[in-house]
Amino acid sequence: MKSNNNSTILGLVLLSAFFVFYFGNIEWVWLQELQQQENYKRWSGLAVALFIIFQWLLTFTRIIKRFRQSAMKMATIHKWLGAMSPLLFYIHSVKLGYGYIALMSYLFFANALLGYINLDVIKSKGEILFKGWMIFHVAFSIIISILMCFHIVMVFYYK
């Protein structure tokens, strides 16, 4: 099977664009104004939350026996959605935040980058590298999911 790294290229381009905009102080005033609206924050946050939840489907297709036949297709979808994640993040927030939100943002982007530099890209079949990569990718995903749940509680508990 031929390796296709187009999702990695797209992900790296979108991740780079996010940081060019962020560090270059390139602002879209209309988007920032939109992001200040309570309804927009909640609906775009729901989109990010659903994205994170959907990304976990790959794990379930790998560990639940009757879904294993879908694992390869789901891995492809997982990679393409992961490639789009900086755009989805930017639509929700042009800022990285402070405190636990900053931590969640850093881990979100670190995990995306880790996903872009997957074993198909680095062409390694080494078991140690695979296990290390997988441990970090899953651990970051778990922490992001926990922080996301905490964030949702804080958003709706403290109006």
C-alpha cells in the first residue's frame, strides 16, 4: 500500500498558519468580535468537543473486535480530521488562553504535531519508537479530554 502523507502536509500548513497569525499579530477583527459572543463561543466549543470525541473513535475501532474491519478507514479519517484541527481551533479561538486553557491549547497543538509526524511519515517500523509515539499521543489525548471536560464545566458553571 502506497503511503499518502497529504494529511500531514495540510496539517503542518494549517498549524504553521495558526502560529504565523498568532505570533505575527495578524488579526481578523470580525472573527475576534464573533468569538466574544456567548452563543458563538458555545457552539464553536461544541464543534471542538465533538471533534475531540470523534477522534477517539479510532481507538474503539481498534479495540472492539467487530469494528476492527473499519480501523484502516477510520485511521485515514482520523488523520484528515487531525490535519484540520488548527483551523477548527482558530475558528473557536484565535488566542491560546491562560492557565489551564493555555495548557490545553499547548497540548492540543503538540498532539496535533505528534499526529502529523506519525510512523507513516517517519517510515519507522521500530517497536520502541511506535510504542513511545503511541504512549505520548494517547496520553496527550487523555489529558486534553480531561481538560476539555473541566473547561466545559467551568464555562457552564461560572457564567
